[in-house]
Amino acid sequence: MRILITGSSGQIGTNLGLYLQERGHYVFGVDKRPNTWTRDIETLLQDLSAPYRTHKGGIGVEYPPDLDLVVHLAAHAKVHELVQQPHRALENINMTFNVLEFCRQNNLPIVFSSSREVYGDIHRYITEESYADFAFTESPYSASKISGEALIYSYAQCYGLRYLVFRFSNVYGRYDNDIERMLRVIPHFIREINAGRPITVYGEDKVLDFTYIDDCVGGVASAIEKLVGGEIANHTINLAYGQGNSLVAMAGFIGEALGKEPDMTIEPARIGEVTHYVANVGKARALLDYTPQTSLRDGIHKAVEWSLNWWENHS
């Protein structure tokens, strides 16, 4: 297959691109920044949030021909940062519109990365895909993902777009340690605890569903095969581990892997953040034969080992 991945320089994009290439597929990446981890993914540097252009291809003229599918991962992804800078949520919506126009003009199916944030916090124990209540949107980030989903559903209705929407949840692991660009909690905690510095946990009772990167990529890769092959289309699917863990427990696993006791301060959860989410992954199991393999404890140990090796060899 020939697959275009937007956001190919991010964590999921890098892992997915390398995974697909290792299995003989052609991958073409689009991102507004170079990939800091690998040069093995051919990448066009382009800001997809720029106004839509009417030239052929919609979002660029340098794309390869005969594509089979687009995986749209590009987005500004930090919830509290988009609370502070809500214009970036609008950029997320613009990106999705531009990519959808490209798919419409080229008759391509799309895999879209949505988020567990669309469920909000008020219905915290209801996470079946059809029960998301958009009246309780928590943040501009979640609004941008809700808007992206709505655009996709409208393109399916009006233009026959074939799609799969994934609601991801706290994906972590390999290729997520570019902390200076985007502060992600797990690599940040790994670095700080390893250095003996204090950490701050926002939300003592916050429980989230952490997804190890290999489980995420395996689910998406299965979806690509089935969507291109015509087996399934037009579904919205939770993709996570299916069990909840607190941030405090997560930090404890990092300390365990490093052999160090975390110096931890607890603060209230920040505005806009979901404080309880455990995914119902039954639909992913039924449609994709999805069976996540990596518990948070095991995944944290893998993430710590990878991060330490990376920093040692790239410092």
C-alpha cells in the first residue's frame, strides 16, 4: 500500500511510519517540522493549518501519486496549552478541513486521530463510542477534535468518504521524548525522577487509560488493512488499553523502573483536563481483533529503558 501520514514527525506518526515501511508499504510523511528521531520516513515540510489552496491536490502539489489512504495525525495536542492559546484549536480544525479536501479530491479513505477528550468529564464512566455528549466539551482542544469528527461524518454523508476515527488515550513509549518541543508527562517524569528532581502531579485522583505505543500502532495498522481492503468503513473506535491507572501510580512505576523514589508534589487538575477515563475497547476487539498486550507497569519499564538508551546515545 501507499500511505500518506500527516503529523509523521510525531510519536504515533514516527512509530506507525516505520512499522508500515518494515512491512513493505510505501509511506510519505507531511509535517511542519523535521523528524527528530529518524530520517527513514520521506517527509514534506508543510504547515497544514494554512488556508486551503485551490491548486491541484488541495494541500500540496508535491504529493506522490496513486495513494491508497491518508492517516491524519497532525494536531496541536496539549490540552492545557490550547486553553491558554485557543487559536491553536482553530488551526487543528483547519488542518482537518484541508486534509479532508485532499481526500475528497483524490477519492481517498482517511484514518483520523481523535481523542478520549471528546467524552468530557461529566459522563466519566460512559465511554462507549455512541454515547459521547458534546454538550459537555471541556476544552478548546476537545472542541477541535469534536469538530474534526463532525467534518469527517459530514464528508461521509455528502461525498461518500470512507473513514475510521480513532479516539486515542494517553499514548506513550518510543519516540515521545522531545520534551523541549512538547512537554509530555511520562518522558518528563522519567527525566526528572532519574535526575533526582521533584515532580508535580496535577490531580491526585485523576485516573486515565494509558496506551503503549505498540498496541496503538498495531490497532491502527490493522485498521488500515481492513479499510483499504473494504472489510470495514465508517466507524468510530476507542483505542486504548482498557484499564485505568492514576498519575500517582504511573509515577511510582517510573520510580520502580529507575530504582529511585519520586519526590512528588500533588496539585489540583488543570482547567480543561479530563480527570477520569477508562476506555471501552469492545468495538476495537470486534472490528480489528484488537488485543492490547502491554500493561502500564510493563510499558513504563520499556519506556524508561528506551528513554535512557536514547539520551545516553544522543546527548
